[in-house]
Amino acid sequence: MSTRKREEIKKSVREAYGKIARGQASGCWPGAETSCCGAPAFDAEQASKLMGYTVKDLTGVPEGANLGLGCGNPVAIASLREGETVVDLGSGGGFDCFIAARHVGATGHVIGVDMTPDMVSKARANAEKSGVDNVEFRLGEIEHLPVADDTADIIISNCVINLSPDKEAVYREAFRVLAPGGRLCISDILATGPLPEEIRENLALVSACIGGAATVDETERLLKEIGFIEVRISDKRVDQEAVKDLASAGIADALDHVISANIEAVKPS
């Protein structure tokens, strides 16, 4: 993919999510009737429950942090422990970061990274008004993480890596930032096979977490090539038919080509 094309994708994604952060849109693209990844236009709490969040997860999260975006619950598969350091790729309004912060406690630390200035500002404001002090939010691209080597015990991400036009760079950065023995715990949209060109070239579908999805096989191969071990990719399919029934026609058709997946891997000790 050319540099120009990559920058075009990043610009489109940044603009779409900037509008969500400012309250000018409720989905992953302007004028969307559905929420991220083709999910139905529920409110944020309903959407999060559909993705696998519990009432306990949702309780106490700063107001405005949960934007109803995502395709799973990466914190649920991360098995976080007191004192650990977590890095969240594409942290948005900070929703997963605030949940993770409870698990790692006062001796732990959570770093959220997002490339959209409006999202970072929103997340920082959420942290300030809630008094959560073991979380910080940094502006940066997930292909070039503003995080030092061997920092994280766990890297999480929720429906974000599919948005990147350079997934190899994302996973290489994740490998660099993880400490030896560190764990990758990702919820993301993956393609069941090569996507049709009309889906791949549609920037609205890229911003909707579908058009940029890598295949399951590509993702597994890439993680192993980079050096990850114990690679596991599992289909976390929600009620796909219900989602398709409530999605717009274009999204519903595109959903036939993708799944919601949990992606787990370990950096060797």
C-alpha cells in the first residue's frame, strides 16, 4: 500500500472518530445509523453489554468514557493483576483504560494511546473529573507508540487494529513495548477470507471497522513471524444475525465477510 493511501485512510479514520468524540456522530462514520463495527444503534450501555461487558464493568466508569464503540471486551481476557502496567492501543474516551485501572490498582499503571486529539482530550477530561490517577492518555499512532521498550505487562485493544493500514507495524510496536513474558489481549474484527475490492476500497467501511480487516490466517502468520508465541485466535461471534438485521444494508452485506475475534499472544520471556 502506498504512503499516500495509508495517510488517506488515517485521515478518514481520524476525522470519523473526531466527530464521535465531539458528539457530532454516534457511529464510526458520518451519518451512521449504527455503532462501531456494524453493531445496532443501541445506547452505549446496551452496546457494551452486547460486546460482553458486565454491569460491574460499567459501574463507576466516568460519564462520557463509554462511547459504545468496540467489538468485544479485551479486559475480560487479559486476567489483569495488581501492580501490572497496561497499554491500550486506540483508547478512545478511555473506557477500557478505566476498567483496567481498577484491576491493576494503585500500584499499577494504565497508558492509553490514541491518534485523535479530540479523543485524547476527552479521555484526559474523564480522568480528571473522576479523580483516577493511575491512568494517563498519550497522543500518538499505534504504528509508532509513544511508549518505551519493555514497558507493558499487557497490551489491550478493542476494535482498533483493523483500522490501521499497516498492521505489521502495529504488532511490531506491540512486541517492542511488551516486557518479556508480556501478553497481547486484543478484541478485533478479522476477515474470514480476502475481502472484495469494493469493501477494501470503501473508506466508510474502513472507518466502520470492516474494510481494513486482515484475515485470520494473515494475523496468525504475522504474529508468529514477529516472534510472538502461544498465539490464539478465537471467534467471539455475537448474535451476528441480530446485528445484521439492525444494520444498514451496506454494513449488513459487509458483515458476511468478517468475525469478531479475540487475539491472544505472548512475548517470549
